[in-house]
Amino acid sequence: MLFENTGIETIQADQSVIQHVMNKHGIILGGHWDYERVTYDLKYNLKEGIYYLRFPGYAISGDVGAKDAVLQMMDPYVGKHYYPTGVEYGDDEIYPEKMVAHCKETIEKVLADIKAIQA
């Protein structure tokens, strides 16, 4: 499930700012990065399964590994984890309503916090 037109996709910010805000909300970078791309994850471990809210981005300048990048964020999305194949994002997936509502609330809070720092 893709969350389009949330405002996150308009964000360009220093990697340190984005990292700070994501950590504040329990969203981790973990091992989901290379020198040009990042994916911040929030894990939901529910009775219906394991889900991930993901915030992707890419470096428009600098280097993610050196922690000096300016990141362009992209539309967040959520997927369900299936063992052993990984996370599926298809339109045929069913997502719990409370989790989707929490995802939307989290996206709004992240956006507001980044904008407040940039102001």
C-alpha cells in the first residue's frame, strides 16, 4: 500500500535531520541503505502478521555511508512480511485498519517534525 501525496515526497533535508526525526518516532535505518539510497522502517508485529511501514529516500548530494547526504524522500509504503520470501506490497494484501490509521498518523508526525526543524 502506497501512501501518496502525504508531503513526505516533497522533503529534501540533511541526512542527520531525517535520521533524528525517524529515530524520535521509533523508525530505524538498520541495514537498509547503500551509498545512494535509504529505507527507514517501522515494524508492526501484530496477530495478523508482521508489517513494515517504509520511508524510502535517495541522496541528491553527499554520501549516505559517510552520513553527509542530503536526502530526497519518496512516498512511504507498507508491506506484509512472509517467511521465507520477504515483504510483499501487492494491492491484493489486506492491511489492518488500526495499523493503517497509525501509519497515516506517523507519516503526518514525521512530516511535521522535519518541517519544524527546517523552519
